[in-house]
Amino acid sequence: MTRTVHCVLLKKEAPGLDRPTYPGPLGQRVFAEVSKEAWARWVKHQTMLINEYRLTPVDPKARKLLEGEMEKFFFGEGSATPQDFKQPD
């Protein structure tokens, strides 16, 4: 049976994640309130942030930035794209 959540991003009931995808309290909140579809959108956005800002995800400063952007993406005003970002064709 598929686990469903009321997705905070999609604003509707949707299939939830199979397991927590991030550690700590933020990870538990994401697991409880974020759908698989919304998580996939975050992964795409996060990849763009990593590439545009040339981040190294193992660097503690980069992880902190990405964690803050994840919180904004799901639970805040949204995570903005970098100012000079151009969507690929």
C-alpha cells in the first residue's frame, strides 16, 4: 500500500516518500509533508543550484546553503533561481 501525504508544495494528497531522504528534524518534516513528485522537483532544483553556484555537496557551507534553500523551497517563500540563470532549451 502506498503511503500518502498532504503535500505542502502541491497542496493536495499525493504518494509520499518511501523513506526519509534527509537527516534530522528537517528530514522528518520533509518525510511527513512532502510527496514523491515534490521531492523530484526539489532534486531538479537542487541540481541546478549545485551547478550554477558550483557547490560541492560534501562541503559544510554548501550543505548549509542547500538545507536553507530546501527549507525555503518546501516551507517558505520558495527557493529562487540564481540571478543569471537561463533555462536550457
